[in-house]
Amino acid sequence: MPGVEQEQYSGKLIVIEGTDGVGRSTHTALLRTWLESRGHAVLDTGMTRSILAGRGIKEAKTGHTLGRLTMQLFYATDFIDRLENEMLPALRAGFVVLTDRYIYSAIARAEVRGIDSAWIRSIYGMALVPDAIFYLRIGTAQQLVERLLSSGRGFDYWESGMDLYLGEDFYDSFIEYQTRMLKVFDRMTGEYGFHVLNASRSVRSVAADLRKAVMRVLDETGPSAEDNVSVIQPRRDKAATTKAGATLLDLNKKALP
Amino acid sequence: MISYGQHQFPGKLFVVEGTDGSGKSTQLALLYQWLKAEGYPVFFSEWNSSPLVKDTTKRAKKRHLFTPATFSLLHATDFADRTERDIIPPLKAGAIVLADRYIYTAFARDVARGCDRHWVRDVYSFAVKPTAAFFFRAPLNVAIDRIVSGRPSLKYYEAGLDVGWSDDPEESFTIFQGKILEEYDRMVSEFGLTVIDASRSIERQQREMRMLIGPYLNRKKRARSN
């Protein structure tokens, strides 16, 4: 693919994934500060933050005419712009790239909307395989609602999947939509080797686990020998994961006969 | 999601393709007038026309923000919006949809820019397969002369200056158009494009188009008022 050549780079690509309202941005921000305090240069990025397409997506989402396919492709444009112009240069320069959501959220949203899963995966085929994917997992959509309300944010049209006509109101739709999203994420956990973190605990204990796990990714020794982290070790498929520079396209080729 | 070739609609989709300056837009406009005069419900859709994507594309072209991959994806976004808004609904309603440039434009341009041929085809696999696709084939020098003499200066992406073949816009444009033409030629058999010799007179080309489209038209679909 243009722009994304297979190559070795010295940085690390760390992904924070999870459904809406699980605390991804809180943990990304905490992790960034912590990493910088330890002397790592950090680039953080996330969906719709591209210079190219970020504004256009936000504008399109305020209207009522954004179709399903159009939405997926707009997000893919945003992602590839950030991949080529932000993430890759930072990785080459030895940065730790922290990304709040990656292709997995995009794939999950597409699949929940009935989009062909081979199609969406092929579009994102040029993405890099991350060094680690931390999935902040919460068990049920009801728990997400509690968090949403206590944070004062309330229900959002797209986070509630209102475009899918799943329920009479935002609450019903949110529950159904997020339940489906959680299912897709659970399925992807094994497929892509997510490190699962139980996100229903306090911010402090999730952050502590995250730091320990990140330290391992960066080959640093932790501050404490006691390691009661509830990180499920991912399936380590040697051929497909964490080879810096390998692309997901390779991963797909290996997974698909 | 229904893939290319799998859609079933009562309407008909005719598309015109070809390099810049091949005269395809003129031909499509004449076809549109004729079909309207004949009383058919006709809907016109052109490349790069999505209101959702327009501002993003305009800004990116002005500020040179595109890479070949994002150029391809943003145009695919535009095309998806066209498909969901302007192409599928009229086809379902039984109308004739005329498209000025279609997925083959992306296949030709993006591959000429260096995108992977299979990847680009995968990205556009949601597209409706046209009833007939006309490729207006003009010799390279004719097309280039028409464009270069017709406007004050070539635009950055239009000339393929982003790829870095040459710093000279005219030279870059010539290389780019040559590669595009090669891709079109390759697609003739791959997608069954109907080749129209664009070096002949406008009238002759239009007669040929009308003759080729005739058999697909359903005379009963014409409006009663005519």
C-alpha cells in the first residue's frame, strides 16, 4: 500500500479499546502523564482527530443524512490519515503511540450495523498490528448507563445506536446497541489477542494494572514484584502479533484459509 | 450489505467513463436531454458531489493533505454517499440513473497513484453494477491537448503532482494520464466496459450511445404526459 511500507520501527503502538463510557479517555490521559514522567515521548490520538477528516465527520454526525457505508468510509479516511501522518512518523521516531480506540471499534460498529465483515477488515488491512491492545471491559450495558449518567454526559444519538432503530427511545436503543457491541468485542478478544482489563473497578486500580502491563510491553521492570493483575494474557500467536511493522492484512491472510 | 453484481433493481444505471477531456460529460448531457424528452424518469449523479464530503475534499485539495490512500478513501466516502442517496433510491423507484464517472474512475486514478489494485476494488465492492458502462476512449495526446489548452493551469492532484513523477505540471499530467489510460484499457474486459471511440464527431458518438441504450429501456416506464 502507498505510504505504509513494511518496516521496523523503534516506537511502541499501544491501543486502548472499549465501548462508550468505560473510561478510555481518562486512562489514556493518565497513562500519557505517567509515561512522560518516566521519560517516554508520547503521541496520543483517537477517532475523528485527523486533520483531514475529523471536522467533516463531526459535521456529518450532527445531521441526519449520514448513511451506514458512508460513515464507515469516512472513519476509515480519518484513521488512515492519522496512521500515515501521525502514528507512523511517531513510531519511526521512537515514540510510544497511545491510541484511544483503534480499528477494532470501527470494525465492531460496522459489524453491529450489518456491514460485511470481510469488507470492513479489508479496508483496514493496512493498519499496523499493535504492540498491545488493552480492552477496558465492562460486563453489561446497564453498567455503562450508570457510568454515563454519573458522568453527567447523558445519551448521545450515535452512542445509542439510534440510526439502527433498535428501541423506542435512547435508553432502550442504547442498551440493545451497547449489548451488541460488547458481544462483538468479546468475540474479537481471542481473535486479536486483547489484554482484558476489568473496567468496573475504581479508576485507580484499573490504572495500576494498566501501568504494570504497559511496563511489560516496554520491557521495563515494574515497581512491585507482587503481580495480582487481572490481565488475561493474550493468545500469543508468534507469527501474527506484535511484529513491529507487520500489518493486519498479514494477520487476516493467516486467519483466513 | 449487497455486493457488486448482486443488486436487483427495476431501474437502469448507465455510466460514462474516460480520461479528462474525452468528451464523456457532453455525451451524457445529450443523453440526459434525450431521455427526458422521451419521457423517462431520469436522475443525474456526478463524481465528487456528496454534500457531506464536499468541504473536506475541497480543504484537503487546497492544503495538499492527501496521500494516495486517503485520496482513495475520501473519494470512496463521497461515492458511498452518492450510492446511498442518489443511486440506490432512484434505481429502486425504477428510474434511469446517469452517472458521470463511476468506480472505474477510482480504479484507474488510485492504481495509477500507486494504491493496490485489489484493495481499491475491495473498498468499492458495495457499488451497484451498472446496466452499461461506456468508456470514452480518446488518444492520449488528444485528451491532453483538450485539457491543457482549455484551462489556465493544471491543478495539483489533477496533474498527479502529489506522486512526484515530475515537478513540471504538464509533464506530470501526461505521465499520470498515460497510466490512467492503461488502467482503463485493462478494465475493458475485466468489467465489460463498452468502448466508444471518442475521436469521432459528437453526433456520431451520441447516435451510437442511443442505439446501445435502446434495448435496455422499458417503454412502459415513460410518463403518461408524453
